[in-house]
Amino acid sequence: MRMAFAVLNPFAGVLVFVTTMLAFSASPHAQQPDAVAISVKGHHFQPAEIRAPANRPLILRVKNLDATPMEFESVSLRVEKVVAPGGEGVINIRPLAPGRYEFMDDFHQETRGTLIVQ
Amino acid sequence: MTRATARLLDHRLAYLGAAAAILATVVRSEAQDDSAFHEIETKYIFGFTIGSSVGLEGEKAFEPITVGRFGKRTGTYAATETVLEYEFTPNQYMQIELGPTVSYYNVHNVTDIADRSMASLNGFVGEFRYLVLDRGLSPFAVTFAAEPEWRSRDETTGEKVVNYELETRVEADAELIKNRLFLGLNLLYEPETTRADLGAWSNESTFGTSAALAFQIIPKVVVGAELWYLRHYEGLAFSTFTGDAVFLGPTFYWKISPKILVSAAWNTQVAGHETGSVSALNLMDFSRQRARLLLEFEF
């Protein structure tokens, strides 16, 4: 019995860790998110530079006005979303610290923009 | 100077030379156009040292990861473990990885280990990572990781066993030069318990710490070096110290295409100590060399 506990104990720790992770991850943002819209046309973001307030959740609406699909992607924002031609992608972004956050179209990597959070 | 000491010195000089070459490249490449360099995920740029990145929300990938250990004091020794891993990122804070493991052993004339040449489906591993501190709020980003694993064959010898291991890590990194130079730091605690056929359970644990530098030398290609210090104990909580080792080696990362990357590392044991032995290396608890090769296919 004691040995079974010794074996299970580390895994019980993992269970607690994962449950805690999920609880934190699933907790809804208390604040109402701000919304920012951006579009892609001719494989250029319009506008290429967008702004948002710091420490508030954000909803980014990405319209793809091109005839080919695009994938909105950002390493620092930690999001990616494929948007069909003529479609709109809605991306939820966590509250961010002030700074510059790069984003791009992963299918056309020369298509780049910046989110300035202040 | 003994032959062993001379060989150790040669190794160290070779690594110093490699470090100097990397530094020279860093200085030369300062002249390059910085606008060509964009942000990269840090998880796989440091070799055995794992960076803090937890991926992009919604991202899914298949990752075969092979870790090989080579060389004991006598004979021929090679043991590899490949994880065929499915990785996904359910939100902007956590990442989950799951997959079976396949092991390969090629052991001949190694003291205290039976000869063996075989491959086997070995067990199953999961990995749960949670980002606790974001860069921007601090110079360092920090992720906690827990990696439980079950094995049906001993990782070192290939003997039939029941083995449970829980690798836990604190993974931290900082961006020293924007999009170019990165520092990675890991803390490792890895308890495990093993039962040989019909035998008693035996516990052991490993504690480790590492530091790594990684430099994006040309866009999407990162080279670097890492240093690991590992301590091995009998017992789950540092009961009896059996030895320690220092590993040093180069690292490489290449984002081949938007959805494919490769990461590789080679570590050599440059110093070590076994309790009760005067040997310059610890080849009882650790191997002479170790390597890590990872491919990622995002879909």
C-alpha cells in the first residue's frame, strides 16, 4: 500500500498541476474586451499598425478581402487563425503588457503588421 | 599529465574554439539588416534546455523527438528513446503533448549491463506546460512543465521493468538582443521508481540546472551552446548522492518552412564524479555523450 502511494504520489501531483492549469486557463476574463478591426487586401494589412490599451482583453476581427486564404499568426500574441477568402476571423487575445507585438500572414510571410499596446 | 586529463583538456579547448567561432559570427552578423529577423518561438532553440514558449492557441503538431545516449566506460553503448508526440495548444497559456515511445539499444561488453541489440515499443509519455510569467511583464518568461512517463523497459539497460518517471522543469528565457540573441535557463527535478520482474521497487532522482545561449544567425536559423549540471541520487528526494556530471555542447534550430522545423543538440560530458571513484567522468549514472533530434510538422 505504501509503495503504491509512493508510485501514485508523483502522478497525483501531475493531476493537481493539470487541474490547476485548466482552472486558471478556463477562468473567464472579468473585463469586457476591446475590439479592433483590421483587413487584408492585396496581401497587405490595412492598417499595418494598430493600437490597443494595455492590460485589457482584446478581440481582433480580421477581414480577408483577398481571393486567397490567409493565416493570421503572431508568436508574441500566441495566436493563429486561418481566414477564408472574403471571410472574417475573430481572435481573442489575453490582456497584454505595453509593447510592440508583430503579426503576419503565415501563408504570405511578407505580409506583416504591428500591434502597439500602450 | 595523464592521457585522460589530456583528452578532457582537448575536449574543453575544442568547445572553447567552437564558442569563439560562434561569438565571432555574432559580431560579424551584427552588420546584417535587422529587419530581416522576426520573432521566433523559443521552446526548441536551446537544445536539451527547453525555452518558455507554449505555442500558438489552436496550433497542432506531430513531433518525433529522439534522445540518444552514447558511451560508457567499457564496450559499445548506444540507447535511444523516440517519442512520437502529438502536441496541441488549447489556449494562450498552456500546451499539452502526448505520445508513445520507441526505444533502441545497442549494448556490447559494457560492465554491469547485459549485451542487447534490439528495438521495442517502450511506453507512453505526456507533457503539460503552463506559462506562469510572460515576457513584457518581466525580462524573463517562465513556464512550468510536468512530464509523466511510463516505461516497460529500463531507459539505460533495456531490461524488462515497470518504470514511472516524472520529469518536472522550470523553463525560463530572456531576449538579450531583440529577435537575435536569447538566454535559456532550466531547473530540472526528475524522480522515478522502477521495479524489475517480480522484484522490489527502487527509487532514484535526478536534479539538474542548465544555461544556454542561442543566436539567430540568419533568418530562421539559430545556433548556440548549452551547459548542463546534473546530480543523481538514490531515493525520490535527494536521499543518497551517487554522482554528478557536467555536459556541454552545441545546439541548432532551423525553421525549414512555416510548418516544419528541426532542432538538434549534442552534449559531451566534460566533467563528472562517481561516489567512491576517482574517475574524471561519471559514466555510471550518465553517458559519455548525449544527443537530441526533433522534427516538428504542424498541421
